[in-house]
Amino acid sequence: MTAVVFAVLLLGAVPIALVLALTAMFYIQSSGNSVLFASYPQQLFGAVESYGLLAIPLFMLAGELMNEGGVTRRLIDLARLLVGGFRGGLAYINLVANMMMAAIIGSAASQIAIMSRAMVPAMEAEGYDRPFSAAITAAGGLLSPILPPSMLFVLFGVMAQVPIAEMFLAGILPGLLLGFTFFLTIAVVGLVQQYPKGRWPARPEARRALQMGLPAMAIPLIIIGGILLGLATPTESAALASLAALLLGRFLYGDLKWAMLPSVLRRTAVNAGLVIMLIAAAGVFGWVVTYERLPQLAAAWIAALTTDPFAFLLLLIGVLLLVGMIIDGIAALILVVPILLPIAQDQFGISPYQFGVVVCLTLVLGLLTPPVGAGLFIASSMTGTPPLRIFRALLPFLVASLATLVLLAWQPWLTTAFIGR
């Protein structure tokens, strides 16, 4: 009966946080267990009682300050200096800029929204097809969940009880690998469609782009460098990145005005509050799932299908692709980790870092696939392009993403190379 309540609420378009909280409450009420009922508030609070979760609002704040302060535009100009002269130069610029932004924002949906506004009009003005321009911008959003910092990695680290800094390290090589496959995809599609020739910036323009872009690069360097060198925790790096974005936007670039700060802080608080509410509700739901011994039941079922870790991960990718098409990535992560992580570790000996990278990337693919496809609709609303046209242009990038996922499932060292375990 609890499963029926969950399905009805989910299909009834009830916000996912309420779906999880109400389903858990229904289960507790129907079980008649007074101990479970008394523990409900404690479980809600316990789910968000983690220092690591402070990184989420701080990374959101850094992204908002960067966008309002003109840091995003300077990073795009710097990307133009690096790859703008190749055929299809703006497509490469879009991808490089997305990789830079992924090292700051940490949210695929936010990145797609920001980069759609910044890149699609420029690409269209230089002769690129609008659906392709929107598609490559949306595909760049896939870099956010695996290149550090990543909100999904923060959540996974808290849930799996692994160091968030090590999760960030686990995502570096897979993120670069995914970026490389996207570069190859652009090159192949560009040969077929004959993209416009690129243009290298003139020397004065290049000098100015370098002068303005290098300070902007300080933000991802603060985040990644602080974590790699052990100088700061992810939460401290997020705070430093927010401070750097504020100082650059206000005093160097001059685009950020003090009057903008209330709206920036309000948006950050609202968005972070939604995520924290979801985590709290999912904490209770995960507690109920564990109480019902669903991980053990799922383990027995999967063990009957295969005993090979690679086959298990391929099966996992197939299932999570379907889950990600229907449920938001954060909600889906919170639902599947308590059930599947114990199976991956105990039954198949899979590293939590490999598991986390594969799960996070697979779930975010759901942002760009129908029927829900929030990323598709964000790109569509920002560019005025029908979602299905964007999806058709996205197909080569989705194939490249799936190939990367299979490689990550096959070779565990790709996710543990920088961790040393």
C-alpha cells in the first residue's frame, strides 16, 4: 500500500520533497509503530545535520555572483582566445567555457540556463543552427555533476559517508574524459555539417581577454587547488569562491552593484532551501527503506541476475537512465543510494567513488531526455527552440556520454587515479 501511495503522489505532480515525506509518514502511520512516529522529527533533522551540506548554498551563491558580476562573460572571452580559431570555433568555445563554469557552479540546470543566455545568440549570429547551439550548451551541462565542485557529489559524499574532497578528486579524470569525447563529437559533426571557420582574436583583443580572463580563472583555481592541496575543505573553498566572485564582480569588473546583492542572496536562499528540504524528506524516506530491508531484498534479486561487477554497473546504468527520465537527479540520487550502494560494495566490491561517479552522471543524463527532461525545457525556454529539436541535435552527445559511462564502469581506475585507493 505504501508503494501505491508513493506512485499516486509522484504521478500526481506533488513536489518530490512532499512525496517522500508523506510516503514515509503514511508508512509509519499504517505500521502503528509509535517508536517510528516519535523518531520522525529526529530523522528529518538528522538528514541535514552535516557540515558538508553547507557547500551547497555557498556554491550556489558563487554561481549567482559570477553571473551578475560579469565573470561568466570573461571566461567565455578567455575560451575564445584558446580555441576560437578552429573551424566551428564557437562550438569549442562553448564547450571550454562550460568546462570552466562546471568548475564553479556545480549545478547542471543552473549552468544550462546561464550558458544558454550567453552562448546561443552569439552562435546563431555567426551562422550556427539554433537547435545545435542549444544542444551543445545543454550537453555542456553534463560536465557539472562530475567536474568539481558538484552538488550531486556533495550529496553523495554525505549519504555514502565518504570524504567530499575525495569525491571531487574522483570526478576530475571522468570529467576531462567526457569533455574530450565532446570535442571529438563536435569535430565529427563539424566535418559533416561544415561549420563556419573560426577566428583567432587580434592581438589587442587577445591581450585584453587574457588580462580580464585570468583573474576570473582564480575562482576555479581556488576551488580545485584548495581541495587538491589540502588547504581547504569543499565548504571552505565554496566560501572563498563566493568571496572572490564578489570582489572581482564589484571592484575589478564593476558589473556587480551593491543594490543587486539582496536579489542574489534571495535567489540563493530559495534555491538552497528547496534542496535542503528535499534532503531532509529523503532522509526520512531512506530510513523507512532501510527499516523495510529493501537493500537486502534488492541484493538478492540482483545477485540472481549476475555476479560480475561490470555487468552490475551496466544494469545499473540502464535502470538509472529510466529513473532519471522521470525523477529529478537530486531526488533520484537520494532514493537509489541507500538501496544500491550497499549492494555495490558488499556484493560486488565496487568502490564508492566509481559507483558515485557512474550514478551521478547517469542520473543527470535524465535532464536531457524526454519525457521530463528539465534541462531540455530550460534550454528551450532560454532559446525559443522546441525541446524535441534540441533533443535530436543532442543525440551525438548523448551517445558520447553513454560511451564514457561504459568506459567508467569497465575501468575503475579512471575514478580512483587521483585518490590513491
